[in-house]
Amino acid sequence: MNITKTLDAKGLACPMPVVRTKKAIDTINSGEILEVLATDKGALSDITAWAKSGGHTLLEQKTEDDILYFYIQKA
């Protein structure tokens, strides 16, 4: 996977991971991939729903050592 940009949203509480994700995705081009790292469990549903509502594609989502990883391809 060719990641264009990584957003470190670890330690941020809801709704900041989604707010920062939106700002970060606005800085990349259509088709590029944003990697988001978060620790807030609410991000699981929030980022998934946000990506879908914005027409973006959630390519992968995983958890390692209590860190949530999201890979979003910009619409």
C-alpha cells in the first residue's frame, strides 16, 4: 500500500480524530491514501461512518498494541 500521508491522532478524544482526519484528507489528492493512527475507541465507528458519508474508501482497519490504524483512500 502506497501511503501518501500519515496522521497521528493518538491521545485525542472524540471528536478530534475525525476533525483532524477531515483536515488531513483535504490536503491530499483524489485516489491517494491517508493513514490515521488513533487510540480513542470511538474512532472505530466515527472514522468508518465519516469515510462512508464522504464517499471515501476505508481500505483497511486494524488494531495493534491498542493503536487503531485506518487506511482511507480519498474519493
